[in-house]
Amino acid sequence: MSSDYDPELEELLKKKFKQIMNTTKRMQENQKTQEELVAHLDSNTFDNFIKSHKVAVIDFWAEWCAPCIVLAPIIEELAKDYPQVGFGKVNSDENQDIAARYGVMSLPTVIFFKNGEPVDEVIGAVPREEIEIRIKELLK
């Protein structure tokens, strides 16, 4: 009677499992880091956020909005590359008062603030360069 146990295979499986768990952990940590770079704002935090940053970039979005999902990683990349800028997200469905205050009619809408005042905006899922040009201009 032969045994199905293979110690070599067992060792390989353990090693592979450990690699998968480490990769999963790194991905989760990276996701947390990116989420922390872009503040999730609401009626209680919005005004203080835009006033506490010389330059703030606010992404108005909604869960059902496919172009918003396309734009989100671009905003996260820019937040990583421009730590001196405040990056925030406002869920327009949950914070209709803020969206209405700034006349947000289409999603995604990115509004640029300088010293707490809106100074520019882009509408739609635009390339990174479109947003980056405006950020550079505001940082001058």
C-alpha cells in the first residue's frame, strides 16, 4: 500500500502559501496607504479640509459612476506625487449639500481650491496630465 504523502510537495505548498499571504498583506497595506492619501470628506469635514490646505483637489464622485472609478486611481497617484496638496473625495450622493454648493452637475467633477476658494475645475474622467497641469499652476 502506497502513501499519498509527499514531503517535497508539502514543503513547496507551504512555501507558496506563505508567498501568497505576504503578497496579500502587502496589497492590503498599500490599499490602506492610498486611501489615507485621499481624505473621504463629508459635511462635517469638508470646509475645514479645504481651508487647512493652501491647495486642495476635491474629487466629486458616486459609487454608480463608471468614469469616477476610472479617475480614482489617477487621483490616488497624484496624491502620492504631490504630498503638499490636500486631496479629498466627496461622495455626491451622500453629500448633496456640498455638491449643490459648488454646482456639481456631472460626475466626476474635480474642483481645485486655493486658500479655501474654488479656482478651477475639470469635468469627466480626464487624463492625469489634465489635472497635473492645474496642480502645477496652483503651486506656483
